[in-house]
Amino acid sequence: MKRDALLNLPNSISLSRLILALLFVLMDGRWERTFLIVAAGVTDILDGWLARIGNSSSVAGALIDPFADRVFVLTAVTVYLISGVLNTTQYFIFLARDIATAIGFVVARFIPGLGPSAFKARTLGKTVTVFQIGTLVIVLHFPGATTYLIAIIAGLSAVSIVDYTLALSRERVRARQASR
């Protein structure tokens, strides 16, 4: 992974999700918001794909991409909470995986031997993100599905948190063994 190129094309595409988050707050039409959510999802796929095929992955990109994802999702669910699309419990369930991951990241930084490789995206985490993005769209058009979709996100989030915790634990064991 390259350490340079802060504003390469993939990182610029990732950062565009910050603009999409702002537009999500400013626009209140159901179809406009649907378009913004879909655009955020497409940019999330596109930035990673371009980084891989262009061999332009960077440390900055590894931080910018998930940050932009989380800002967009946090913005959208906060707008939904304020507008009454989600209640407070649904809001926190929706964000549980993100909150746990953020806490885990901070705590793990203090554990000796855990380097940046320990914080790579995991398949289950990506799956939760896909369900979050899908839920953001579906609840706009089918509000009756909200409870069911939040329950799916809750289950996937719980499994994802366990998976991420186990991965960090394995990384810590490997780091200890390597230092002996």
C-alpha cells in the first residue's frame, strides 16, 4: 500500500460522499434522497475498484474511505431520526456496529503489536454496510419494513462485531508470537 497520493482519484471519489452527506441534509424529497444514497453506494464501490485496478491504494485511502462511509450513514440516519423515520432505539441499533467498531479501533490502538493491517475491512462489516445502505433506501419507500430491516441489521451487526473482535484477537496472538 502506497503512503503518498492523498488526493488521488479513488480518494477524491471517497471524499465526494461528504458532499453527498451535506446534500442529503439539504434535500428532502424521497427520490432525491434515494438518488443520493445510491450515488454514495456507487462511489463506495467505485473508489475501491479504481484503487485496486490502478494500484493506487494508499494509507490515506484506507482511512478516508471508511470515514466517508460512516459520515454519510451517520448523516442519513440522523436525518431519519430527526424527521421521525426512525425512532431512537432504531437509530442506535442501526449505528451499533459503527459505534462498536470505533470504540474497538481506539482500544486496539493501545494494544501492543496491532498495526494498520489489523484494521482492514471484513466481509461481514461490508455486508452490514450494504444492508445499511439498502435500508436507507427501502424505508423511504416502504416504511412498514423498517422494523424488520433494523432487526436484520442488528443481527448482522452483532455477528460482525464478534467477527471483528476475533480477528483482532488472532492478530494480537500473531503479533505476540512474532515478537518472541
